[in-house]
Amino acid sequence: MKRALFAIFLGAASVPTQAAITVSDCVIREPAPGSDKTALYFSAVYQPNEETAALRLPNPESLFGAIVPELTDYTELHDMKHVDGVMTMHRIPQIPLKPKQSITLKPGGKHVMLFNLKKRPVAGEIYPVELLVAFDPEVKCNAVVKTSAQIKAGQ
């Protein structure tokens, strides 16, 4: 009896659930020549599923950063703002994700900075990215490297 219950529990635990966060338009900017840093941009939507709803979360889901192991071991969330006609960039601890609302990380706004690049990403290459969020264990995307001109043109 115990073995049967354990098997049922394992079977239920291994049933894949739909991710609560979906990511699209995942892009890494090709860095300027000689630079060892660049930025990661994407859009994400948090759609609570049965698993996250059952948790009765006291706080909203949040994005805390990203991992791009082929390129760097060090990333930070940043936000850019215009202050007195000057563009300033500062580190932020997290980006709250509200249910059923999209966030877009983009040039001139919130983004993920990739520092101390292990190698220079070149336009056309693709790198796996894992987003660090509070309650969804595996949020991933494949980031395409694009030039600044391609990003600006929306290509």
C-alpha cells in the first residue's frame, strides 16, 4: 500500500505544469568593440497557474536577474531614466511581475546588464538564458544577438 501511494505521489509530482511566466523577444545587444559588457532585453508575461495560485503568494512574482553561463557569471538588473536632460542608469533589486500584465525590458528602460563577458557575442549567435524569479523554477529563453541598429529598427 505504501509503495502504491508513493508511486502515485511521484507520478503526480512529475506531471509537468505550464510555466507561469512566458518570455518572448529575448535579445542580447552585440557589445561595442573592446567592451566587456552588454545588455539583455525581453518581454515577459506572468500568468498565474494552478500551482502558483495554490501557493497563495503573499507578494507578487518578481524578476531578480538572469543567468547567461556561456557569456558571463555576473549580471545585474538596471533601469535608465532621463534626469535633467541626462540619461542615467542605476541598479535595481527586482522587477515586480503583476498577474496578466506584460513587462518589456528594452533599450532606454529596464534591462539586464551582462558584465565581464567571457567572449564577445556576435550578431546572429544564440545563447540560452535562465531568468531568476521568485516562484517559477524554470523560466528560460534563447537570446539572439543583434546589433544596435537591428534592435533600433525592430528587426
